[in-house]
Amino acid sequence: MSDNDVMDRRQARTRKAIREAFIALLFEHKYEAVTLVQVAARADVGRSTLYEHFRTKADLLRDSLQPVMAALASVIGSRDVPAQLAWWLQHMRERQAFARVLLHHQGRDLLQPMLAEAVQARLDKLEACHEASVPADLLARQIAAAQFAILSPWVLGQMALTSAELAGMLHITSRALVRSTFTAP
């Protein structure tokens, strides 16, 4: 095993410890109250080590939730419901307390722009093949807002749908928004 492999594995373990500490603190405090100093202490790493991996708390949140945002954005340009979307939704349902913390009003204000960014990256790929009648950034924000409008009440237990049914609805509604604004060149 090379020195680089050892370093990569050590860095991966450190990042994982930081993410886990951050998530644990989110359960105990609101996002606004969590500090990087607290995260470093909980992860048992020095502050300088934490800052090597994450410059800001928003960077840490973004990194922690990137797989979920990517799964939600994966409906853009997909013909069928992406398999990982239903899996992530089920994962959120199983960790409902955590999802509720994240989708609380302040958390949603941070997450929705993250999702819009992930959606826009997928829309930008579609624009290479089609013309859009609406700017991609505007459409991305609208899709992100529409997805959260469905996702939030589901996480709060206000909608009796399975994760597969919700994935299907997110797919249908997001595709409809895309199709309504894209035309063939």
C-alpha cells in the first residue's frame, strides 16, 4: 500500500468523523447554533484539520447532503424513476427525525438552493440538446421549490405515500416542468 493510499484512507475517515459529528450536533441544536468549533471537538479533530476539509459550515452541510440532492436532481433528464431516488427517500423516511430537522424552515432555506444547483447542472446538460424558453437557473429554482413542496409534508407524515410512490410523483412533476420549458432545436 502506498503512502497516498494510507493518506486517502485517513482523510476519508477524518471526513466521515466530521460529517457524523456534524449530523449528531444537528440533532441536538438547530443548524444556526452549531459551530465548526463544536464539530471539531465532537469529531475529535483539530480545528485546522477540520478547515482543511471544510472551509465553512455550509460546505459541510453541502458535502453531507450531496448524495440526497443528487438523487432528487436525478429525475431531470431521466426517462424512468431513478432507482436511487426511491432508496434515498426510504432512507429519509427511516431517519425521519433527522429529515425533519433538515427540512425545518431554516434548513429548507439552505437546502433548496443546494437542490436548485444540482438540478441546474442537469438542466445545463439538457440545454445542449434542446432550447429552453426559461433561463435554466429560474427553472432549477422552480423545480427545487416544487420538490420541497411535496417532500416536506411527506417527511412530516402529512402524506400517506410510500417512498416509491413519492419518487414517482417527484419524477412526473419535475419532468412536466422541464418538458413545458424545453423545445427541440
